[in-house]
Amino acid sequence: MPVVFVLASDWTMRVALRAELRESGIDALGMDSAEDAGRALASSGLPDLIVLEATSDLLNDIRIRNLIQRVPSILVASHTLEVALPDADVILYRPVRVSEIVDRVRELLGRTNRHFRE
């Protein structure tokens, strides 16, 4: 079962996305800080994919930037964000539906994870 980190300070997005991903057979772990991500990495290892709410707090953290470079990533960003976005596999701009994010997660996992095929 693929593992996806859902890293978002917006708890409503995080909870809804985790629920939808789990219904799709994906182990989605929710977290809201770089510290949470660090603890998850220490206990679970690298995830297969990251969905990251692109906020200045998260994007300014070097640990998160390093993680994005190592793991396929989907950023959910606002057009008003005043921080440069790092290179990511997918960037989705708000407003975005949870179903759109799930579709992109499944698509990206299908390309990058040999154990997950739609």
C-alpha cells in the first residue's frame, strides 16, 4: 500500500484528503508541521508521495524543501503566496477540489510506484 504524507495547516483539507485517499487504498498520514513530518520520517521512512499545502511557514523550512527534492510532490498553493514555489511534480492552485487532488495523487503514484496501479 503506498504511503502519502498530507502536510497541511488547513485541517479541513487535510482531514478530507486523508479520508478520500484511504478510501482509494492509499495510506495517507496527516500532519501540520515540519516537526510532524520529521517524526513520521523517523518512524515510517520516506513516503511514496507528498501532498503539501504551500504556505510560507512550510516552504521556508529547509527540511520540507529537502523532502520535496527527494520525494514526488504535489503542492496546493494560493495565487497570492509571496514565497517562491520549489520544483514539484504537480502544482495545483486554489480553489481546488479534494477530488482533483486525489486524481493527481493516483495519477502520480501510478507513474512512480510500481506497486500501485489504478
